Amino acid sequence: MTAPTDEAIGVVVTRRVPVANLEAFEAVLRALMQIASKQPGQVAGDVVRGAVRGGEREYFIVYRFADEARLRAWEASPERRGLVGRIDALAIGGRRHELTGLEAWFDVPPGQLPPPRHRMAFVSWLGIWPLVSLALWLLAPYLVALPFLFQTGVLSALIILIMTYAVMPQLTKLAAPLLRTDAGREDLSS
């Protein structure tokens, strides 16, 4: 496995599996996860098994790669395609969602897709705009004598720290109704 980078990309795949196919599905899934763990750039991989309901079990397959290029190489590999074909034959539908960028600021409950990007961008802007305005108003007079790049470095570091540890946790709670995901908005694309 590889250490995560700022370019890391995560994928969450959900699959519903009839009880009659569970044993065969688990065997193919184990093989897929084992092969995936040896791929260049793979950072992590995990499976969360839901409860059996209505004769089916829902699986959440989560994997993360160091960057998009290595993820795409893994997804295009003949080994993966063959195993995913076998999984498709054993499962009933599912969804796939990639997690990059803004998703890192939003705490998504297990089994739920992240909010649409335009909503995350709007909520992020709601936090950043007042912080930038306040920082410029309060700190700019004291930073004016410093080199421009140092000024922007100080301001951006301060804003990111405040956003990450103070503003976004509160803002995501307040904006929870806006950030809820529409259940059927994503289709699975293997």
C-alpha cells in the first residue's frame, strides 16, 4: 500500500446481494480486495457489510488510491474487470461515487453518499467569505509591511485552520438539511 497524498481519490461502491449469492460473492470480493491491495498507489481498501434485509445484504466497498491516474489504471486492468464481471453477475445493482476535494470537509454518515458538489461549494463559501472579509479587515493593516506572498500565506493558513477546526463542523450541522443526498441520484458505473 501507498501513503495518501493531497491528490488521493476515494471510491465508495454499494452492491445489494441476494442471500443465495452471499457465499460466492464473498469469495470473489475477497479475491478482488486481495489483488487491489497489491496495486501501485493503493492507499486503503475496506468492506462494510450491512444487515440482511428483504433477502438481500448491502455491501459498501471503499477503496482509496494515491492519485487519479493509479485509480484509473487499476479500474482498467483486466484482473479487476474480470472480477467485477463476476461480482455483477452475483449482485443486484448498486452505486459508485468518487470522493475528492471538498468531500474531505463534510462528515458523511456510513452508507450515505456525499452531498452534491454544488451544495458543498455553497456551504464552503458561506464559511470562507466572512472569514476572508474579517481577516482582511482585522489583519491587513498589520501585514501591509510584509511581502505579498507572506501576507497571503499567513491569511490563507489562518483561514484554513479556522475553517477546518471551527467553522465547518458547525456549518455542516446547521446546513444538514441542504446537504442531504438524494437517494437515487447516482448510478453505478463499473
